[in-house]
Amino acid sequence: MSVFRSRGAASRRGPAFSVLLAALAALLFSSGASAEQLRFATGSAPNSIGGLSAEQFAKSLKEHSGGDLTAKVYMMSLLSFAEMSGGVEKGMTDIGSMIYPYFPSEYPRTNLVAELTMLTDLMGAPKSLSNLAYAGAVSEFVFEHCPECVAEWEAHDHVFSGGSAASPYYFLCNKPVDTLKDLSDKRVRVGGAQWARAAEALGATPVTMSVNEIYEGLSQGAVDCTMQAAAELISFNLMEVTTDITLGAPLGIYGGLSLSTNRKVWQGLTEAQRKALLHAAADSNAHTTWGYRIDDERALKEAKEKGIAMHEADDAMVTTAEQFIEKDMETIAANYQKKYGVDDAAEMIATFRPLLEKWMTLVKDVDSSEALADLYWKEIYSKVDVSKYGL
């Protein structure tokens, strides 16, 4: 029998029945107002920078939505990084942690910007600011200055939800590399086309191998050095096979990291919920970026304590690398124009560069993950018009 009766039938049963009926109806309809749980997938492991940042997203989402939205985090289970683009597009997850250089043809314009990270070494600022500034600059660029970037994500049912960045690259070697001359006969492992070009410009021979092969490569002498973030000394036990580290060489950072939201899920949220999701994304991306900075400092400190020799790149290496970076901007623009039809590649680079300079100044006094998150929110994410963006 239905709990809903005609008004006359309810009145014949008296006031008590009417109260009970109203209570039951309120209970039924209130179930639709319960918190909505979103799925967050990452290829990162628990307790890693990426894993902890995913947990930070879930915590912040609940806080900023007033409990209206929650997130369940799936680490290394629902989707791998290689599966993330298709997984978000097909709705297998609501939010995904993306390494978008895995998908160059899907997001060519955003990937073009990911190849500009060596510009961080031309700003006259400490390397410790590089990833903090780059993450801010790339997020502002996509959100505010590149509608074509936004459109390429939307074409795959994604909503770009801000970027993060890893720590600076160094030469991690199994022999001393102090000078440009030292590099001339060295085999250097590289993780991307721009670093391969940089290695060649410095007189070294680039070698492509997966990150999981670097330990064996260094230990058996297949490579002499790897261009790598210092944090990998810990993550991949490279501390055991590295004897020398060269600091100060302009090698940039890794910047192809972002969060992405399924577009249909985004469109189904209220404006307040979209705002809360972006606030959580700002917190999570700041947590990732700051986490890499802390790991960089910790890894270099541990390396010194273990007796790994620290070298400063000589002037010739620095000058040659800086000259390469300037020239490589033209190469990057030409490559993306030829391969992906990005006809305004040079203009994109010209727009991005002053943004990066601005962010080098904005982050110079940041002293915590929380302060970085507040800066990203205030300067970028809070300005996104959620009544139009991603719709």
C-alpha cells in the first residue's frame, strides 16, 4: 500500500496520521539531498606524493562543499596513468590524475606548454621556485589564455582542472661531471624529446629507457648519467648507484601533470559544487607541487650524507644550455605546427613566457603547501567562471 493517500483519506485518520505521513515523506525526499560521492582515480601508490595529494583532494572537497560532495580515492586500482585519459572520457572515473604527455595527439596545445619547462631556468630565480611557478603559470594559461586548450580537453569529455609540476632535473651520474667537456663522451638517459635535444646540444649522447631501467643502466654502465629529479634517488633507489650529482645545469622540470574531471559529471554539478571541486583541485595540485619540492630537498640532503659528490655546472655548461633553451623554443613551435597543426605555437610561447616570469615573483615568499594552495586559489582557480567553464 502506498504511503501517499488522498487528502480526504488522510484527514479521516486524524492529526497523528498526518504527522506520520509528513515525516515519512520528508524522509523519502531528504535521501536525494545526501552527499554525492565522486570517484578519484590515480596511478600513484599509497603514501607517494600523488597518493597523498589524492587524499588531500578528498579531504578538501568535503570541506569546501560543506559535506555536499565527497570523493573515494582509487590508487593503482581503477585506472593506470596510461589508461587515465580514456577512463575519464568513458566515465570509468569522475576525476583522474593525468600525466598528459602520455597523450600528445589528444592534448597537443597543453603538451606544447609542458615542453616549455626549461624556461624556468632563464628567469634568474632559484631552482627551488621552478615547479611552484610553473604549476601556477600553466594553470593560469589554460584557464584564462588558451580557449583552444580548454576545447581540446572538452573534445574528449574532459574538463581540465589545473596543473601541478615536479622538482628540478639534475645530472645523476656514476662518475664526476663538472664541465661541459666532461659531458662530451657521456651516455645520458633522457625522459623526453626536449631533454634528448638538450643532451645533444651539450655534447652528450641521449639514451631512451624507462624509469624502471635506470638503476640497472647506471649500475652496469649502460649509461653514465640520467637527467632526473633528485627525488628519484629515493623513489627508485638510485642512491645506491649514483656517485656524483651535477647541480646548476639548466635542465628544467617535469610539468605534464594535471587533474581532469569527466565533463558530464562536471555539468551535473551545481555552480557551488563546481567551485568546491576547483578549490579542492587547487589544494591537491599545490600539495603535489610542494611535495616534490620537499622531496627534492630531502633527497639532496640524504645524498650528501651518504657521501655522493655534489658538483656545480661550469659556466660553459650553463651558457650552452641557456643558448639551447632559447633556440629550442623555435624548434618546439615548428614541431607542434608541423605534427599537430598548431599554427599559433609561437604566439602561445610568447603568451606563456611572461606568465611564468610573473609566477616566479608570486611564489618567492611561499613557505608551505597551504600558502601555495591559497595563492593558487586566489590568483587562478577562484577566477574561473563556473557558470560557463566546461559547459
